[in-house]
Amino acid sequence: MIKVVPFCAILFGYLWLAVFGTGVKLVFQWPGLLLLSVGFLFLPLVHRGRAENSSFACHLSVLVLFVYMVLRAIYSPFYYLGRLDIILILVLFGTYIFFNATNTKSYRTIIISLFFLLGLANVCVAIYQLEFKSFHILPGYDRVGLGGQLERPSGFYNASPHFAGFMQIVSIMAASIALFCRARLVRIPATVVFIISLSGIVISQSRGSFIALPFGLAILFGFYLFFNSRIIKKQWRMTGKIAFMILGTICVLLIAGTWMIKGFGERVDSVDDFFADSSRSNFRAGAVDQLMESPLVGTGARTFQYKYLQYRPSHAPFHQRDPRFTHNDYLQQGAEYGLIGLILVILAIWTHFFCAVRRVRDYAIISDGNVNQSDRLRYAVLVGSIAVVSAHAVHACVDFHVRLFATGIPIIFCLSIMAGSSHCNRKISVVSSISVWLSVLCGLSILAMAWTMGPSSWLIQKAKDQLRKDNPSAALSFLHEASEMDSLNPEPLNELARIRYEKKNSEIPAIVRIGYISN
């Protein structure tokens, strides 16, 4: 019973983040983060006797990456933004240890079912947004976006590419279960989830998902052919034809569905300009210049937002003048954490792939043509995880899904599945024990940062609410109080700049301008 408490705390914490905390606003994420921190504090109770669930190389690579990134983020020149990156690192590391400790059939089933339910709920909200474009799941708030962003539904997310990134995870995992499981009670629901999630990706019109999803599905069907030829050893030609027919049908449906969407032809034409100067290539070029400034250790966590000001072209659109992310995780990792941080990330990913592929090979040796339903489901989850991580490894070139809790945590879940091992030795026991107690420190650190950063972030949000009500004087008082609570937080100053820009300065009462300047 005592193991259920941290499991429920972490699951409900993620559920909050996946529904209400899908944006980058920290204030709406605190309840979920607090639940996660409570779960991390109890992880030693869950982990007892589960040390053998992760390979030594995978665990060690993640541990080294975690220690380096935390130390580098602590010494970021932008203290407040560095703390935001630390929170992300703590959450992802803690959930990785949690998923390793709960890598059993029952826990896996619950977690994957939760992802599927979230995917279905996301699509339902997205369909509703086709009619009511500004609808947001948070009561009293509307979706925001520039250009044609509001024309594309986003589910619980504020941006359609992030919605598509999550649905990409759901669709690949559902396709894997539908392919490999024999029981109709499992296959039919998984097929339905796959079709619905695929439709969600179609209506999102995310070009990144249109590139990454076929790549992930191709890997999935490759393993499907391997499974039938090496493990089942029956009807090889027939199952191969069926697999290619399924893949072709999916591609036809994907192309036909996207072609019928209003305005999609223009987005297809814009693929030619995907890396053009008018698109996000300005961000990527700035990240490369930033990497050259400090190649080894980078310029520090979350420094791209300010360093980009030195490198941006003078003709860049206004909404591209202060981006938080490069929309390329590899370039941003190299720019902010240096080549050391980038190499550690690539090494950790490669280690997990190596371990997962070796386990796939072991299935062919151990099963020897006799595969029961439990082995099929375990194989489906493993292969689905490989395909998910592969697709997002490609998608990371054009977006930043791992930097959002709602999509980053499912990706970490897939990595923990790939890291599974049946071998137990003293080395993995020592490394896993160190990681578990570090996760306890993660929980304590999140609680401490919630105590210091939470109240000020809530005041800033109240100021933003006053601005939406055209009450800048009340917003000013909240911004004053927030800046006094957390003087290292630059967001109050950013909000003043936004007031001055949106209200054109002359429309702001003089007492508001004088009052803020005097602060």
C-alpha cells in the first residue's frame, strides 16, 4: 500500500501538467510539480528490490548527464532562467528513476492507458477548437497565437505542433500494441486509439510530425517484419505483405486527409521555405553563433533568449525577436551547455538504443518460436518505445518537445522502457541507489523552489490578468510586489515592456509610468 502513494502522486502530478500545465507558464504548473516532488520523496520505498530493472550503462549515462546539466545550470548568468531549467532537469530525472522502479506489467499498463486517455481527450478538445478557435482548457483564458496559429487546433496545448508531438507518441505506441498483440480486447482498442490519434495529427497540420511520424512508423514496421520472420517463423511472406499494405494504407490516409484540410496546400508549399531566412533558421543561425562563443561548456542555461538579441537579423519579425527556444534541441543544448552537454545527451540516447536493440535480439533467441501474450505485449511496448524515441530524435531538429513536461515525461517513459535489463550486478545496484537518493534531493529542491518562486509567479499572473482587463494601474502594483519577492526574476520588467508596446506608451496613465520607473 505504501508504494501506491508515490505512484499516485506522480501520476496525478503528471496528469495536472498534461492538462493544465502544457504551456510554458510556470504558475499553472506548480500544483503538478508539487505532487511530483512528493512522489520523488517516497521513491526509495518504491525502488526497494527493483535495482535490476535498468542497465548499468543507461543508468550511468543518465546520471552523468544529470549531474553535469544541474551544475552548469546553477552557474547560468541568468539566475532565474537557470532555475527554470533546473526544475525541468529535476523533474525529468526523477520521473526516469520512477519509471525504472515501476517497470512492471501492471504499472506499465496503467501508465500507457493514461497516455491513451490523454490522447483521446486532446483530440476531443481539438475538434471542439475547430469551431471555437480561441477555446482553452483553463477557465477564463483564451488561446493565443500569431498568423494562422489559431486556425489549427491544439488540444490542451497552446500551440498545435506541441499537440501533434504528444499525439505522435500515442499513435506510435498504439500502432505497436495493435500490431503485436493477439488478443482482440487489446488490439481493437489500440487500433481505435491509433486512428483517432492519427486524425489529431492530421488536423494539427504540424509539418514536423508529418516528417517524424512516418519515420517512427517505418521503424515500427521494420521490427514487425523482424518479429514475424525471426520469432514466429510462420507465414513470413504473407505477414510481410500485410505489413506493407498497412503501411501503404496509413500513408494514403495521411496524405488524403491532410490534402482536404483548408489552406494545407499553402503549408505544403512552405516546406520548401522550411529553413529559409523568413522561418526559424534565424534561431538556428543564432544558436550556432552562440555555440562558437563558448564551444566547450556553452554560455549557460536559458541564455539563448538573450544571446539571440546579438545575432538576430535586423529584418526579423517582431515575434521572432525574443524567442525562448531555438526550435532545435540539439543546437540549443550545444549553445547553452556546450559540446560536453551535447555529447552527453547523444551518448545517453545512443546507449539506450544499443540496450533496446540488444533486448530485441534476445527475444528472438529466448522465445525460439513460442511467444505468449505477455511476451508479445512486452515486446510491443519495447519496440513502440524505440519508434517513439526515434521519431522524436528527428522531430527535435525542428521543435523542443522534451522541454515541455507534458511531452517530455512520456519520452522519458519510453527511454526507461528501453533501458530495461534482466541482468543484476553490484555496479547497477550502487548506481541505481545513488540515483534514487538523488531523486529525493530533486523532490526537496522542487519544494524549496516552489516556496521561493511560486508566490511571485502567481502575482505576475494576476498582473497579466489585470492587463487583459485593461487595468494597468492594478497590474503595476502586482508587478511591484512580485519584483520585491523575487528581485532576480526579470519577468516584471518584461511585462512593463509589453505594456508600453501594446498600449503605445501614450495611452498608459502617467502615474503608471512614473510609479514603475521609481521602482
